[in-house]
Amino acid sequence: MGTERFGMPLRVRYVECDMQGRVFNGHYLTWVDMAMNEALRDVFGDFQTLTSSGIDFVVAAAELQFRRPAHFDEDLVIGVGFDPLGRTSLRSTYEIRRGPDVIAEAAMIHVCVDATTFDKQPWPDWFRAAAAMSSIWSTTPAARFGAR
């Protein structure tokens, strides 16, 4: 199940940098997606567990604010947390940090869908119960930030 704080460590790869020597903006959402999947793995097991149980997620919205640039070979941590579940939606929030500095913040909204038909559906009770037991759900980004 979840830990009190969840963070995914990441080292910036050369391929993620642009001609200005900074991380290209599109990679931040890739990192957020990676961190979300790792946080969900921490709570539910691998993603196949979710799809085998009949649910999947689709992205409904993404938001990203840049504070400072990241550069090649820097060590970052992507802090992850989840807001209380909606009927069909899941809002996740992220802080991307280099040491103590927040360099970017993000939020994603995913919608629960049937894993076969991709029709929107409410979160199943078992998902809600597991989420309720996880300490990374319903916390502020600063409170949940940190390496696991």
C-alpha cells in the first residue's frame, strides 16, 4: 500500500535537453506520467492489475507551470499526490524538485473508463477502498513530497 510520502527520483538524460541546454518542455509531462504510474504501482501493484480488474484511465486535462529550468545530469525528484476521488475523475498533483527548489508544478485529471470499451464509468468500490487506505491520497504536495 501507499507510503507517507511518494517521490520518483530521476536524473536528466542528455536526450531530454534542447539546443539551449535545458530540458525540452514536453519531457516534463512524460516525467509526470512516469511518476503517476509509479505512485499507482505503490498503491495497487502494476498497471496490469488495474486493467485486468476492468478499469483504465484516460487523460482529460493536463496543467504545467515552469519555475526554473532543468539541465543535463541534474538529479530531480517528482513528488506525487492524489486529491479525493470524484465519481469518475482522479486529479493528481506534482512537484518537480531539484534539491529544495521547486522547478515545476503539474496537475493531471484522469477519467476512469472500462478497460475494454473505454466507456466512462465510476471508480469501483475496491479502487476507492485501496485509495482511502493510502497515505498519498488527499495530501498537499509539500506534505507528500519525498523519495520512497
